[in-house]
Amino acid sequence: MSVDFRKLKSFVKVVDAGSVSRAAGLLRTAQPALSQQIAALESHFKHKLLLRSNHGIVPTEAGLILYRHAQLLLKQIEQAQIDIDQSTKALAGRVSIGLATYSASSTLSLPILKEMSTLHPQIIVHINDSFGHVLSELIMTGKMDMAMIYGSGPIKGVKLQPLFREELYLVSRAETVANKPADEPLPLSALADVRLLLPSQGHFLRRLIDESLARARVTPNVASEIESVSALGAAVTEGLGSTILPASVAAASASSFAGVEVRRLVRPAIEATVSLCVSDHLPLSEPALATRSVLLTVVEKLMRSHPQGIRAV
């Protein structure tokens, strides 16, 4: 007996409805026929898939595993039909992209939108660079198509493609660090008495900064935790403290970081890898594949421009 998608669809509908009779009504099929399909699936997999309880029909452990796989398979078939229908048309649809906050990737939103507008005007691009979300989890659960995130893996449920490494710099008002010319690299030990404005401790960059300062035997003097680039820039330019960021972020947010100095940090230098993150079990749709191609092209242009502190992996 082969398993066809009709039986899997019926099985998913029974689990969702919690009742064979309700599922039969939703599918507009006879209840005995639906019961036969479930029995055929149980015969094929050699496991009981559904149990009757006081709350109706519930899946067994084996049934729950099949339910999860069936959902993915049915979603792929649905997307295949959409892709086939659109194969002779201009690509259209909605694609979501996450961009790591406080990363050079966050400066790519405008170039990506411009390229997509030119090449694929019928694709709606949703860009998310907000705090409060773990982008890899959104990818893993299918709530987002792709993201540029800090780290190179491994992370369960996703695939990471390292794109570039970026160096972090001290961004501050002039003469924040006394007796050190702006063009001279600054050892992390010089930050012992510098008031720092940093992301909260849950952010990848904060963990990286704390680890690097610990290696330099420096206890950070954290004055504030700020999770907004514009608010951070305003605080730095007002002299409330210094921050540690990729130089490209300060350069791209010139209006927020007006008149600041960007100093290279050494002993040790602080570097982070930025990777493209996609699901390892959910295939990308045709619009998402086209968007990924545009994203990689934009990253290549970024690399060719050789902005300060960014290099190939």
C-alpha cells in the first residue's frame, strides 16, 4: 500500500478536528471512507495512530510524529502547486528576511529593497531587524524565510552559510579615552574606566563583548543597556558613554552618530561571523530563492566595497 497525500490530508484533518465525524464533514466525505483511510495508514506504518479519549480523538506518539511530517509534506505540495502555477508568470509572493541588529547586515535593508524592486517588483519583502526575537527560532518554525545572524553554528533546525566577519570598534565622542590619538588602536585594557552603553545581556554582541573584556581582565563599566540604534547614537553623541559596534553601523547611521570617533580595538580584537540562516527541513519557495540570490549579490557588493572592519570568511 502506498501512502498518498489524500490520506495524509485526511489524517491531519482528523487530528486538527479531534473527531472523525467532524473531519468527515469538513472534508465532505463519508465517515466510513475516512475511517478506512486512517486504518490504511495504521496498516502501512504498523502503529496505532489515533486513540479515543474523553476529549475526542487524540494522536498516539507515533501519530504525533506522522502528524508533524504530514504537515511539512502537505505544505511542500501546496508550495509546489503555487510554484508550478507561477512558473510562467513573474515571480510573486511574500518573503520575510531577518537582519541581525547592531550588525553590518542591518545596513543592507535599503540595497536589498532597491534590488528586489528592480528585479522582482511583485515580491513583497518583509524585513525584520527588531529586538526581542531569536531569528534562528523564527526560521526553524517557518515563521521567517531567511535571516542574516551572528554565529556560524551549528544550530538545531537551521543551516548556516558564513558570509563575512566584522570587527567591532569603540564608538565614542572625541577625547573619551585620554592620551590616545583617534587613529591609534586601543587595547581593551584601556576600557576599564570607560562608561559603556551596550545591548542587553541576551544579545549575541553583548555576550561576545563581555567574553572579550573578560579575556583582557576588564570588568565592564556598563552605564546603560540600549536596544535601539538611534537611541544609542543619541546617547553617545550626548556624551553619556561609549559603545562597541561594527564601524559600518556607525557610518550607515551618520545622522544618529554625528561627530563620533571610531577606534579599532586590539589585544584582543573583537570579531563576529555573520551567516545566512535558512531552515534545514523547509524548502525555500521560488520567490524566496530569488530573494536569497539578491541578498547574496548585495553582500558581494558590500565585500567588494571593503568597508572598514569587514572581511571575507
